[in-house]
Amino acid sequence: GAGPIDPAREAQGGDLFGKYNECMSMVRIKDPIPPAVFCPGDETAACTEDLTDLAGFGSPVILSGCGYTLDSTVVADINHCGKGTIKRIFTVTGRNGMTAMCMQTITVVNTQSLDEKDITWPKDISLNTCGANTDPDNLPIGYNRPQLSRQPACGLAAIMHEDKLYDAAPPACFKVFRTWTIIDWCVYDPAKSQTIGRYQHTQIVKVEDSQAPSFVCPPDIVVAADNACASAKVTLPALVATDCSPNVSIVNDSKYAASPGANISGVYPLGTTVVTYKVSDGCGNVATCKVRITVEDQKSPGVVCYHGLSTSIAQMPGGIMA
């Protein structure tokens, strides 16, 4: 009948006991709501930090009614100076196939730039060795190369030098003006500044020489006068001197030499001429020597007899017979 049935009628002993019909229906439950994912906030990290484990920068918060799976991707873009970004991309997929994504950006900075107080420049030095090798590798520690108390933690410092050679006043032979340049490649940008991240220092390497040039002084020479008994042509080899400096100067003071340099050959008058060589190097050291050139009349007087000519011999003053 109409209305609800008294449950007692369906119980054993009731008039409806064992009398029923049944049916089945299927209910499908759907989740129309996509998942949600919330990334941790963006961070800034120093290049010196351990960036291999990013868990310390937080985890995402996920909202999903019926379960989910989480995937993460890391995209790093860091240059040789340790500067750049790390992007953490989180993707959530719900059981309904819907997805959501968020991204955290970690900015990596380099605050470990080189400072001039980190540099110990080489000191000036004087070398007393003739022909000394001034290459930095041949100089003692403290005078050879700049020393860095630390390398930039996330970068690279370049060290270079340029030499300029100058003659010097005695007792120095020459001076090397060595300009050292150190560049922090992670800071220096010549398009913006020629000084930021770039450090320079000029070191002076002085080479001294107290030893005069060495040479063999030519021996004195005696030559015969020409037929006119007035002079003689004298030919001598040029003087050769050795020194650690390549700048050796040889001059002579003879007014009869064909040139004022190392060769004193020339036409010399009858008698003795003393010629002085002066040999000097670029360090102000001077050596001299003297050479005596003697031109003699070495031809005996000749007697010519004229046939048929006679004269008387008389005593002349001074005991000369004529």
C-alpha cells in the first residue's frame, strides 16, 4: 500500500517475510577540481654555498582532493664567476589528470671579488751581476711575482706583466720598469671602467756593473818614414773590447787617425805620437790605454860620386870636414 511499510511485516512471521524485489545502481564520483601547488619564495644564495642540495631552500605546498604525483626539474644557469640563477620547477598531476605548476628562482651572487689588500706586490731590486737575467723566474721570492693572499672564491684572477728597458745613470747599467697587472675577470669590464677589478703596480729592477770593459792594448809600434822622410802610413787592426753590456764605446784621441773610433790607422808624422784609447760601457765604467807610434827615418844617407869633379877639404867649425 501507500506509505512506508512497517518493518515488522518484513520480519519472520510477518506477512511480507521473504517477499521483495531488488535492483542495483552505479554511482561514479568525479573530482572536477584541479590540484594546486605553491612554491617556496624566491631566494638569494652566495656562490660559496653548497648548491648541490636544494632542499634547504624549501618545499612546495600541494592541495589535491584525491591524491597526486609530484615531479620536479632543476634548471641551472651559472657562469664561470659563480653568478646566475637556479630555477626549481614543480609539477603536480592529480588523479583526474589535471596538472598545476610553480617555479622558485634562486639567484646566485658572487660577493667574493678580489681586493688590493689581498695583493702583495714584488719589491724593487738591484742586481750587481754583470748581464744579470731579470726574468721574474730568476729573481728571489718577494721580488719575482705578486702574491695573492687568496684567490677569488668563485672566480679567477689573471696576472701579467710588461717590461720597458731604459738606460740608467752610473752606477746602474740599465733599469727595467716592470708593470704588473692583476685582473679579477668576474669584476673587470673595460666597457664600464678601466680601474674596477683591475690593479697595477710598477716594479723597478736595476742592474749595476762596476767592472770596466776588457781588452788587450796594442803594443807600441815603430814604422819607417816614406821617401820624403816626413810621414808614414800606419795600418793597425781595430781594438776589440768585451763587456757584459752590449753598449761598448771605443774612442781615440789621435788627430792623425782616419776615424775617432776603435781603429787608429792613419798617416802619422815623423817622430813619436802617443795615442790614447778610451773604452767605456753603458754603466759608466771606463778603461784606457796608450799606444806609442814612432815614425823613423830608417834610410841611410847616400853618397854620389861625380867623375871629374874635385874640391879641397877644409876644416870647418865644429870639426866637420868639407
